[in-house]
Amino acid sequence: MIVHSGLLISQATSHYAGLQEEQLENVGQELASLIDKSSECKQSLLGSIAICKQSLNEPQNLVVHEEFDTNLSSKKLMENINKTHVAPLLAELEDNIKSSLDSMIQQLISKQVGIEVLEAKLADLSRVLPPDHQAVSAALSESSILTSKIEHVEVQQPKKILVVEDNQIYRDMLVRVLVKEKFLVDEAEDGLNALKKIRNNHYALVLMDLFMPNLDGINTTIQIKSVSGGKELPIIALTGNKNKELIKTWAEQGLKGYILKPSTRNEILEAVNKVIN
């Protein structure tokens, strides 16, 4: 009875550790999504300010009545207003956006790092926990069968996946999920680096973002056909864009599936296993 109770406790502890690890994964994914959206918001605001600055520097088309020669004075007045009031306000707004959003993004990244540390500790804890009593019983009952047939067992090599994503936080999350499922995982931050890796490696699957610097997902997919020597390489799209026409254009290049961002662990594995198995 004592041994039985101890095994039940160990099973419950293992289940608790696994539950906490899954919860931390979900929090980590939400933080990655917030970081991504914060970066997009920052770029959008700074782009709007840049457009305003450009419009200020463009010559103003002023309507001048023939009876009043006010062209020169009006132009100087506008220049003085832009120089003394509008331009400083835009510069101050730009600095505030950069400092505020950069600070918020750094705080989110710090929390993400803290979650990764907790996940690592939980993983260490689960490794030192006593084994599940059901697993022990099953192993003991099947040990003789496995021993007698071990010479006929073929060791299956883990499949290799390439993750192409410019958002490092989201890329790291994808890699962690896949590594825990015993996949071999390689990384690339844009399409050009992905093509170099595909040329020198054999991948079973590629997970690829749509919008990336240097070379986007659609054009990278087109180039893969020549880089891989004509071999078909399954590609799953990673995108937060819900533009159906854009997804359709990409799908016409041979997509095998897509994962909408932000995504959960189950959604990622469901899409991967559907293509790779």
C-alpha cells in the first residue's frame, strides 16, 4: 500500500509539472504575439510621422490674388511655423514613440526570457521525478518481447524541419515546440538564408513566414523549386495576414498548409503532423 501510494503521488506530480509547462508555453506564445504587434505599431507610427515630415519639406502651393503680392510673405510664414512649431513637435513625438514602445518591447522580452527559464526548470524537474507506475508496469511486461525482437527493430531517424521566420521570439517558440516532439530543427531569419540552407541540407518540411526582409515567403517558395533540384519540398505558411487573395497566390506555388499567427502548440503540431506523416 505504501509503495502504491507513493507511485500515485509521483504520477500526480509529473502531471502537475507537465500542466504548468504547457501553461507557460501558452503565456510565452501570447507574449510573442504582443511583441510582434508592438513592433508593427511602432513601425506604422514612425512611418506616419515620416510622411508628415516629408509633406512639410515639400513646396506649398499657395493661391495668390493679383491685387496682393503675398506669395513671398506667406511662404516665409509657413516655413517659420513649420520650423518653430510643427517640426519640433513631430521630433518630440517620434522620440516619445521610440522610447515608450522600445521600453514596452524590452519588458515583454524580459518576461519571455523569464518564462523560458521557468520552462527549463520544469523540464529538469520532470526528468528527476519518479516514473509513472503504469509506464513501469508496461515496460516490465513487455521487456521480454522487446529483448527477443530487438535485432529486428529499425531505428527511425528524426525528421528535419526548417523554420524560416524573421521574428526571433516567434521563431524560438516554434523551435521549442518542434524539438520537444523530437524533430531536428534548423532556423533561418529570411528567404535568402533559407535558400542557402536548403541547398546544403535535406529537409522533410519548411515552415515559412510570408513577410520577411530581403526575400519574402512567396518568392522564396518559387526559388526553392530550382534550389532543391526539382525535388518537392513541403511548405507550410506562417502568417498573421488574413488576405485570402494573398494566401491564394502563395498556395498556387505549392503550399501544403498554413498556420495563422498567433498559434497554439496544438495548432502547430496538427499542421506539421498532417503534412509530414
